[in-house]
Amino acid sequence: MCKYKCVTLDDTKALAYKFAKLIKDGGCFINLFGEIGAGKTAFVKFVAEALGIKEKVTSPSFVILNEYHSAEIPVYHFDLYRLEHAGIKTISDELREYSYGKKITFVEWAEFSEGELPFERIEINVTYDDDDSRVYEFKSIGRDDIIEGLKN
């Protein structure tokens, strides 16, 4: 596990660019946790920018999934916030499908997945700090290589 405090948006961008370098070749499945407005989508936007995504990256809150294919590696961005229990069950196969191979998959509000994410992943918890900065806490489930890369 590792933790980063981002005081400015430039700090968040630098962290996202560092993260993007670590996942761009092999892909990664990433769960994002945090309150509304904490900075989950901002982080995804910066990672996508670092990867060379040309499309405008937006929150998939109302569409569940946004796909971006303009870079060397495809990026998929899920948002589970609006799904109920039955809704999660209908996309659990897709979540598994998007976890394999050379692709990058972000899942915002992964806490609503009800344990349907058993595969290797990085979990990022985004919280507000007292001074309105953000703290990004990275946890590995089978992807220690990425955590070690972030520490360097």
C-alpha cells in the first residue's frame, strides 16, 4: 500500500502520469473509491491524457460505461453508482471480461459491486484532507509491481 497527498491539481496530474506509465504496457483493472467530488474522475482524466486518449473523458454516471480507443491501449471507465443490486448482477460478467488482457479498466463506486470483483486489481481510495487537498491511497490485490513502481 502507498499513499500520496495532492495539494494542487498539478500534483494529481503528476501522480496520474506516474501511474499511467506503470500500467500502459500491460493494462490494469482499477477500482476507485471516494465521496462524490473527491477526485476519482479527475484522476481518470489525467491517466487517459497521459496514455494519449484523444476523446473527451467524462464521468459515466448516467451511461454506466465509457469506452476510449484512441490510444495504443483501450481504456474502459465504469461507474456503478446508479446500479442497484440486480443491476450489478447484470454486468458482473462484463466486469470480469474487462479485467483480462491488455486493457485498462477503471470502476468508480466499486463498493457497490458487492464482492463481484475477485480478480487482480489496484484499489484507489480518494479522500479529502483537512486543507482541501486530496489523499490517494493505492492498494494492490495481486499487482504489487504497480505499488512498487509508485513508491520509486
